[in-house]
Amino acid sequence: MRELDLEIDRDNLMAPHTGSRPWTGWTVLFTLLGFFGLVFAANGVLVHEALSTLSGVDTDSAYQAGRQYEREVALARAQDARQWRVDAKVTPAADGARLDIVARDAAGQPLSGMDASALFERPTDRRLDREVALVEDGGGRFHGNAALAAGQWDLVIEFSRRGEQLFRSRNRVMLP
């Protein structure tokens, strides 16, 4: 067997290392509290942003929407049988958009005496929906203005008479 010849400085063997501070119980406690405090703060910010940006609700009551399905199908068939032609034009304006609608029946005669409504729905957030107050110009022409931001919108146009819905359309429009 060979012996190793090592020199050991026995005077400094138990001397503390002076390069960094020692880890005491208080240092560990404050480090753990700081770490978990930062994690909880980040989670709180993320939860707040998630809840304030998207509502997460597509329909108020899926059960009621399912019950109304057959009624909606019957209304769509009746609307198709009428063969009305409704043309809408969305023009960007300084304060949003101008909506012009021309409505004619199957014979090409203007629809008059109808209650018309229009709604711009934001596909990503129902809280941003904007209703348009339509004014009838006569001859089946309607117009209105809405304060809208740029982007994608769903334009929902409805015509009714004495509370009975006779026409409904939904079209995606893009505002610059």
C-alpha cells in the first residue's frame, strides 16, 4: 500500500468560511415567505386578468336555448318561405360606423311599417355589444349610427310586426 502525503492545516480546519453569509433559520424563513408571496401575487394578477377579460359565458341558459331550438327552426323556415331580400351596408364613420339597410319583399316591394332593430355583437365578448337605433327613411330604407371599435363584429338585423319576429339575419363584418 502506498501512503498519500497530504498537508492539512490543522489550525484553520474549523474556521468559518468568510466568503458568504451563513444560512440561519430567519434567512430560510424570509426566503420561503418571499418566494411563496411572489407566487401568490403572480397567481392573483393572472386570475384577475382572466376573469376581467372574458366572461366565459356563451349562452345564459343552455337548457332554455335547447327548448327554443324547434321554435327557431320553424321561424327560419317561415323566413325562407317569404323570400325577403335585406341588404345592409356598414360604412366606417369618424365616431364608429353608419349602418344602411334596404329591405324588400319577394316581389321587390319595399317593406314598410316594420319594427327594425340592429345589434353589433362582439364575437369574443358579449359585454361589448352595441345596439343601433334605426330610423326608417321610407321605401324600405333604414339607417343608424353606432360607436364601434375596429375589428370583427356580428351584425344581427331583425324585422318584426306587432311583436312577431318575421326576419332575422346574422353576418360577420370587419371594421378597419
